[in-house]
Amino acid sequence: MIEINDQHKIFRQTVRDFVEKEIRPHVEEWEEKGFTPRHIWKKCGELGLLGIPYKEAYGGMNADYTFLMIFTEEMAQCGSLGVALGLAVQTDMATPSLHEHGSEELKKEILVPAIAGDFIGSIAITEPDCGSDAAGLKTSAQKNGKDYILNGTKMFITNGTQADFFTVLARTKNEPGHKCFTLFAVPAKISGISIGRKLKKVSHLSSDTAEVIFNNVKVPEKYRIGDENMGFVYQMEQFQFERLAASIQMLGVMKRCYKLTKDYVSSRKIFGKNISEFQITRHKLAQMAAEITCVEALAEHCIEFANLKKDFTREVSMLKLLGAQTQQRVTEECVQLHGGYGLMAEYEVARYFRDSKLAGIGGGSNEVMKEIIAKREDI
């Protein structure tokens, strides 16, 4: 079990207060508009929430991953997973490789304003014909003197319509194997980048998602993250933390839905008594509590690995798989216990149920998680 000290508790209350004041009152509006406004990134930056594990020299907190777990879990309970997702892309997907492998010049130009909330970041990996199989991507970056010429289309890009920079994985060698890809932090203002479509989704409605097209984009060498042809390796490192953040979001969702449902069944009467008085209701809640506690224990185990800077690919793959499966079961049971109200869009449990499907698809599908686990277990 990870240790939660007084600093962690104070931090949790800070994030909780921010959510209650700045986010929860507006989620209905943002769900309707289809995006989260830029000022939320800036306010998060002012509170130091966008660079929790990063070095203070770049504006980060230099804090352990327990703080990041608290931030992610509390943000997931804001009533709109789209808001939480957009921020998680910034903190756990678009910037980790930049912080770990970027040059000092690149960190000053892009990472520092990202941590401050002045820049919105986006990660551009998925393509129209390539999702969980990152090694199959076709976007290319051909070396041309001190520049790279970037061509390709990226799909399902979160924060795509608002991004100030894209962390892009592109093929720099047309050969088999993993050491053929390079990561770039590409400013959105560079000529040749265009937003093809703003995509309409059935979930995460307060998060903007787009198709992003790179057409002969001249990317100066200074925007390369780390060494050439090492991008796939860097991306696999980053996936551990992306999957951890996704799993912590799932945990936050389950805790929120469980609380809302307990409150609801304790006040809703049927056949002359509260729903909570029926044995079947108590057993459903007991099952939920047991499953949530198991997922939380595995999540804390992964946080310990992260704090110790140990590889936890096996454990986090198990966590994401079980978290996604459990979240779907829990949110479905919560909707069931809410009855007709559970199908109303203004009820949080309905939104969480709707949004839960992404957990088993994004950041590596359930099937990919099983394959990773099977390899690690030598099955």
C-alpha cells in the first residue's frame, strides 16, 4: 500500500476544491459545445497541476506519482470524462517523452509553456489504418538537410482542434523492426498542418477530437525528441504511464458512480421502502465495493513501481485490462439501480456509463493488454 501523508491529503483537497468551483458547474455546457475551454488548462497550470512529476526547473512540482494519482482520480470525478481526458493527454501522453528525452532548447520552447498551461498539447500516434499496432504506422518523416519533411494523417486526436503542439510518432526508416521511428514535438503553427475533420463521438463529448493532416510539413531538427529512430522505444516507455493514468481515471469513475448510487438507493422508495433495503441491492453494492477495492490495490501497486522508477509493463497491463472490465460492470450496475433516471443524460451515472467503453479501446485495447500479459507470463 502506498503511504498517504498530510501533503497528499492537502493536495487532494486543493484539486477537489478546484473541481467543485471551476469544472463541475460547467460540464453540461461543455458537453453541449463539444470541447473544454482553454482557460481550464491555464488555471490548472497556475495550480501546478500540469507538471506534477516534472522537474522544478521547467515549472513542475518534482513530486511523486502518488500526487499524480490523486490529481487524476479527483479529475475523473468532475462529472465529465471528456474534461479529464483532455487534461490527461497533456500530463500523461504529450509531455512525458519530451520531459525525459527532449533537448533543453525544446523543453524551454514547448514543455515549459505546456506545464504553465499556456500551451495545449496533443499526442498524434493513431492513424486511419493503425491504432493499437503503433509499429504499423505509415506517417513518414524524411530527413532533408537539417529538417524533416513530415507527411501523413493522424486520426482520433484528442485536443486536436485546440492544440498548440503535437507529439508525433513518424517513420524515419522504411525498414522492419522497431528502431525505425522518431518522436517529434511539432508546433501547430508550422505550415502544412491542417485539421481535416472535427470528429463526432458518442462518448467524452466535452473533449474535442480531430483528424490531423501533415502535408509536406518542414520540421526543423530541433523539434526532434531524443535520438533519431528511437521514438518507438520512447513511446513504449510512455505507454506505461498513459495506461496507469487511464486506469486511475477508471478508479475515480467507479468511486464516483458507487457513491452516487449509494446515495440514490438510500433515498429512492419502491414498494414502500428504500431500494437500499432490498437484499439484491445490498449484494450488488457489496460486489461493486469488492471489485473497486481490488482495482485500487493493484493501482497502488503500480504507483509504487512508478515511484521506484521500475518497469511495470506487466502490472499496468493487468491493471488497465481489469480496470476497463470492472468499470463497465460497475457503471452498468449503477445505471440499473437508478432505473429510468440512469438513462437520462443529465445524470452523471448515465454519462459515465456512456463514456466507459473507451477504457477497453483507447491506449491499447483489452485484447492488446491480454497479449502483453501473455508474453510477460510466457503463455
